[in-house]
Amino acid sequence: MSEAKPKIILRTEGFPDQRSIKTYVDKAEGYTAVRKVLGGLSREQVIEEVKQSGLRGRGGAGFLTGLKWSFVPKDMPGPKYLICNNDESEPGTFKDRYICTVNPHQIIEGMIIAAYAIGANKGYIYTRWEFQEEIGYLETAIKEAYEAGFLGKNLFGSGFDFELDHYSGAGAYICGEETGLISSLEGKKGQPKVKPPFPAVSGYLGRPTIVNNTETLANVPWIINHGAKAFRQWGTEKSPGTKLFSISGALNKPGVYEVPLGYPFASLLNDEGGGMQAGRSLKALIPGGASAPVLTPTECEGLTMDYEAMAQRGTMLGSGAVMIIDDRQSIAELLKVTIEFFAHESCGQCTPCREGTGWLNNIMDGILDRSAKPDNIERLRTVSRNMGGKTICALSDACAMPVMAFVQKFSDELQAYLAAGSGSHSK
């Protein structure tokens, strides 16, 4: 493991039989962190170590993980729950399913530690239904962990019990939102709930519940084994550790790469991604999945891959889905498929989202077939402004923010597309 590019998550990557419990135990300190925790650390000590590490949620929001755990009431009687949010649905994102492919046992070990920290004896991994191969890997790993005595009753003679089940969703984007996921897990329609109460107080079945992203939980064993200070040797002050980035587009080596937070975008593009394909140039960057506002090549100069750098440029690191838009791609068509996705995935619960995404989709239809008026491009921005911050969850904002950025930064191209004759419409 080099100092420049450590492996905290992908420690078994490339080994023969990389997913097996034997490989995890033999090659990646597998299940040593949970032994350390259950061998004498208090719940408060575990939470404090994760707090000190500065680990932020890797699902998109970037909230401090240890702080989130601390919100669970300590003395409330009755069951508590831990849920791994493996419902990876953001367009351009495929890093969580890659963890399932490379190292599912690290997810399980992270869950045992997190469950102990919050006082939960029951956990669920909630996976998007379409990930059939990854579901198989997870269920095999859970079976292996039970057979090895790493799941179940009285783990390592500590008196702590932890039962873990896997649950497949039905492929709804909205169930990536934690309260929508909880509703689905309860057997209800997958719709987000009004907060407060927050899940840490009243979540699954009305009980205290923590929902953490897959990558977030996979960081926990390394932090426990090596300490918060070691974790902070990589990344930035406010964005410590490493991050998995799913990089796609007209690159020579698209894929999933683990690099320290704060890593230069130019290095991620050219070193890990192998640079742009011959004859293609960077036209735009979507740095954190489809809901992240687009950046121009000029805005990418000097860009680093961390939460603060993205916020300074008016966008988001999000889930780490780095989407490279090259010079041959039509901004109008890209905007259309983005809006169409969010319109399709809106649960319909909130009027600004249900109606707003539909209006945006209809306006884009008119732009694509050149029947819209020129002022309809500005209308995209007007509708989007009326959608932001007015709904139960952030899906409405997730549609509105990229639309406003595209209209602001690529208005000339959208106007030219609308003005062009139908014969220039690419197929």
C-alpha cells in the first residue's frame, strides 16, 4: 500500500477469490477490528474514535458518521436497528456495487461494529433489486459470516448479539433516501417521511435506527484497527480519508478508483482514468452524480476532489460519480435524459416535485423537437427555482440544481440547438 494512494476499502481487490471470508481474514485483517471492539471497548469509545476520524457519509450528504451515531438515545429500552443503504441509484454511480464485488465482508464487519456502537442487535442490508450478482455475493458473505461465528448470538463471548438479513428493493431511486428506504423495508410504499422525528429517534418500525451508506460502513474496521489519527493522514482537514470515485465517459480507463480526498481532478482523469480517448476533449464535468451541478473545463482547473472544493464551485461531491462529458455530446440531449430520469423517479408525494419535474420534461421535449419558443430555455430555470427547498426530500432539488447549472453555463448551445433545423438532430 503506497502512502500516496492507500487502500482502506479495496484491500482485497485483485486477490484470487477476493470476496471470500478466507481472503478477507488472511489478507485484510478481516474481523480483527470487531474482536478489538467486543474485547473491551465501550460503545462511547467506538463512537468517539469514529467522530475523531472525521469520517463523513459516503452516500452523498457527507454528514459526520460518528455524530450521526451519537444521536441514538442511549437509555431508550427496546430494539434499535442498523441499516446499510446499498440502494445505489444515482446515475453515474457504481462504487457501492463494486465494494460488494470486491470485499463484501468488510461491509459486514463495519455493520457489526456500528451496531454495537449504537446498541442495535438487528441489521439489514438494503440493495437495489437490479444488482443480482452483487446480491448473490452479499448473501454468500452473510452465510459465511454466520458459519464462522461472526454473526449471531454472543459474538466472541462478549454477550453481544447481532443478526443480519439482506433485503432487496424494487429498483426505486427514491428508496435511496433514508426514510423512503425505511418505508420500503417496512413493506410500505417507498416514500420519504417528514423529519423530525429523525430515524435515529424514530425510524424502522418506529424505533431508533441508523442508516449508513455501504462505503461509509466499509471504512469503519480500518479506523478501529489503525485509529482516527492514521485515517486523517490522508485527505483534507474537513474531508479526511479516502474516497471511491466511479469515473465514466470517453476515457481510456473508466472504472472505480480509491484515492485520498482532496486528490486533484486532473490526476484522477489522466492517471487513474487514463486520460480522454483519442480525438476527444473535455466539454463538461458532472462531479458527483446526475444531481450535481455541471462544471465547465475552466471551472475544473485546479479542482480537487473533496466536499469543500466542490462547494466553492457551486456543485457537490455527492456519491463520487465522476461523469466526463466530451465534445461530441449534446448538452440538450444530456439535459433531457437527466430531467426524464428524475421525472420518472419522483414518488409524486410533493406537488413541486411531481409537477415540476413533469413540466421540465415537457419543456425539454419541445426543445428537442424544435417546437419550443426561445424563452422556454429561460423557463427551465424559472420552473427549477420554484422547485428547490420546497419538498419533503431532496429529489426535487436534485433535478432543479443541474437544470439551473446547465442553463446558466450552456445557454448558447441550448439556444443554437433550438434554432437549428430538424435535420441536425442527432440520433
